[in-house]
Amino acid sequence: MLTLKRAREWVEADSGIHVTNASIIGRVWDSQVEFATDVLVAIAADYSSTEIEDTLRAVAPILSDVDSSSEESRRSALRELCRVGSATQIEALRRSQEFFRWIAVWALTGLGAATDNRRRIESALQQSYVMVTEHLDGIYQLILDLLGFRVRPGLTIRQFTISAEALIEGILLRERVNAGHFGGIKRPTGAGGQEQEWTLLGVTVDALAEAFFELDPDWAPPPADSPLASAAPTE
């Protein structure tokens, strides 16, 4: 449980500084409820791109060595991005205490009455969602531009980003009770139909990408010296 007593113990263990409730309540926070709300708002607003950066490093070789000579090779590159990127991201998030704390705060906002404190937490969550979504919009659009894909008519890159992130969050939560169904999937997606290992997240993101994206018939590979050609992330 989040209390001032627990916070005092952490401060004293970390710094040796002794504080009391009396030295905090009425000076820093009006009540323990206000203290807890500020902590939850800080967690909700925490935007970390660590998992995204880990994923970009994992897929950098695919983007750097992409074969754009045919439509099939471009489709294969997008599929490989879905496979490798999803496996890397879900593994990074499994290890992320920040992610599960964030999910816990998100769940708390669905309980009880809509007080001013709850609205503050919800506002912080919304701002965090906007930041990560805008960041990913740019990354996905760059990948589409590099591989020569476009969003299908009637859909948007923002809708894809929201859908992909909802898949990741939901799968990570469901994995806690159905872990045996989430890995070790074999698909003949390698060169010459060779079997490759997929995660359940990768399979679903691959299907999502197929539903949202199509080859751009007017696309041409960017010149080697263009900003777009050099925009792919590197290791």
C-alpha cells in the first residue's frame, strides 16, 4: 500500500535522513491522499522510450539491408519487421517494472467515483498515451516510406498505432494466465519457405499490418544520399 510511512522508510534507507508525517503533511501535501495522488500522477505521466529504442536496435539490420528490388521482397521485409520487432518489444516489456506499474495505475482509474484526484491521474495517463502514440506514429510512417507501403484507404497511421499498442498491452496481461500459448509458433516465412519462430504478438501484428498497409504503386526507392535513405535506425 502506498503510504507516507513507506515513503519515509525508503527515504531513510536511501539517504539516512529522518522525516516525520508532521514535517510533511500541511507543508508539502495537505493529506496522505494528496501525497498518493501526486505519486500516481508521476507514474502515469512517465513516458519511457527504452523498450521502443530496444526494438529499433533489433530491427535496424532489416531496415539497413532491405531488398527493395521487388514487391515480394518488400512484403517479406515488412513481415520480418513484425516478427523481430514484436519479439523484441514483448521481451523488453516483460522485464519492465515501469510498464506494469503504469498498467496498475491505469486500472485504478476505473475504480470508485470520478473525484478531482482521479481526474488528475487520468489526465496524466492521457498525456502519456499521446506522447508515446505520436512517437510511434513517426516511426511507423518512416518504415512505410522506406519500404514503399501506404495506409489503405479509409484508415490512418494513428489507428494502426493505437491498435498495435492495444494488442501489446492486452497480450502481456493475458500472458500471465495463458503463457503456454504465446511463443514457439513456427511459420514458413523464411527464405524459400524456411520455418521461423514467431510470437503470438508477432502473428497478430503481422495480420494487423496486412489489414492496414498496401504496396504503394507510385513508390520509388529513395536515392542513397537522400535524408530518407539515411533515416533508418542504426545499431
